[in-house]
Amino acid sequence: MFVTDMGDVDGMLFVFDDARDRSFWMRNTRLPLDIVYFDAAGFPVGDYLMTPCPDTDQDCPGYPSSGQAMFALETVAGTYTLAEATLDMSSVP
């Protein structure tokens, strides 16, 4: 949040305790981001190019997974697409 610059390979992997429908939004986020959701087996279950929100919450859309997700990977916009995304489960706790 409030970040104005990221490197080409920077990102954040969210690891949840269970797999379920997830949704992210871009409130207080200044840079466009890609998000890829993954199920418990590491298969992608949705992706989006997320754009920064206006300053009001009611105009800030959600970006829901298209299946039950246990992981979400956010990266700099243009880094990944669903077709390119893989998650090596051996490196995830």
C-alpha cells in the first residue's frame, strides 16, 4: 500500500490457511498490479490486471478468484499472465 515504485521481479505471495473464494482490491495502492490466484495444488484459478482505485471506497472494484484459492501472487503489472503462471509447491510452506 502506498508504494510508488517496484522492481521488475518484486511481488508478494499471500499464503492462506485454507482454500476458499478470495477477492482483492486496490485501495491505497498506487501502482497497477497483476494478481494470479492458485488453488491448494498450485494450479491457477484466475488472474487480473488490477488498476489503482479512485479515492472513494465505493468506486473500488474487487478482483475475485474464479475458484477456491489458497495462494495469491501480486506482481508488477505486465509481469505474469495466467498462461505463464506456475507455482512450485515445494518452495511454499
